[in-house]
Amino acid sequence: SLGKDVSIDIGTSMTRVMGGTRETMMSEPSIVATDTKLEKIVAVGDEADRIVRRMPDMWRSVTPLQDGFIVDYRIMHTMLKYFLHKVSNTLRRSRVLVGVPCGMTDVEQRAMMDAVIQAGAREGFLIESGLPIFEARGSMLIDIGEGTADMGIISLGGTVISRTTRFGGNDLDRAIMQYINQCFGLMVSEETVTDIK
């Protein structure tokens, strides 16, 4: 049963934690606030965003992911631990399912799973789809994130082919903004572009 499971979608810009009944338990920015020398971590998620906006001279925003891939394991571990502890009542003795880009190496995947286990989960797994992946027909999955789009075809319980392209929601935002500017001569806010998307 997936009733007690927790799913995590770690995106380049946002991280979402969901329960087995598909309710969103947490959705916060995938950022960590550090001092300007990157030595001390002071806040994660929403709190980090507020701190950096208030005092950009003292604190800076760091994201552990770039184009969907881990660039800083220390920051990633801190961020995961914080988010998982934030939903700790549900997390205790739960299996945690994590979505990762298909281009992620085995070492990167193991590091992600280790971070989930160290944060208090009973077990960590990659997220499986509800598609007929064990049948003798192809099922195509596409996950469009902020920095990358992950695509794969699964059949007979295995991956037939998978690709990660460095094109995502940020690129769509820029294209929409450019279109509005060229066609209507207007500049619009990022919030408006996100609503349009």
C-alpha cells in the first residue's frame, strides 16, 4: 500500500513533498541561504528565500541543483534533511520515493538515496509510474522541470531508451516573454509569464 509512502519531487526551482494519498504536504523553493563565504548554512526553502531578499549583502541563495543535476552534495543533503524533517510525523517509518533525472549516474542516484535514508526514512526508492511498464508495449514518460526535460520509454519492466535534454520551464518562460515583447511591445513580470505557461 502506498498510503504511508512519501514522494519527493526535487526540482531545480521548487521541491514538493506529497503523501501517498497525493495531497501536497510541502512545496518550497529548492534553495539554501548561506553566508557570503558559503561556509555556514542558515536557512532552507521559504525561510531562505525571505532571508536572502531581506539581506542580500549578508546572505546568498544557493541551489544544489543546476539543470536538474546535483552540483553541491552538502547543500543537497542539508536541504533534503530539512524538508523531510519538516514532514517528520508522516515520514517516520515511511518509504520515500524520489524522482530523479534519467541522465543521473548510479553514483548520483546512490548519493540521493543515502541522503533520504540519513534524513530518517525507512527506505528510499526511485519513483515508479502507474503505467503498464511490465507489459510488452512501450510506455513513454516525460517530466518537464525548470532546467531539464526527462523522457523515457519503458517496456517489460526495463528502460528501453531515456534522454535528458537541457530544456525546461525556464526556457519556456523566456520564449513566452520574448513572444509578448516582439508581438505586443510589452514587458511582463515573471509571475505573469508563469500564469500564462
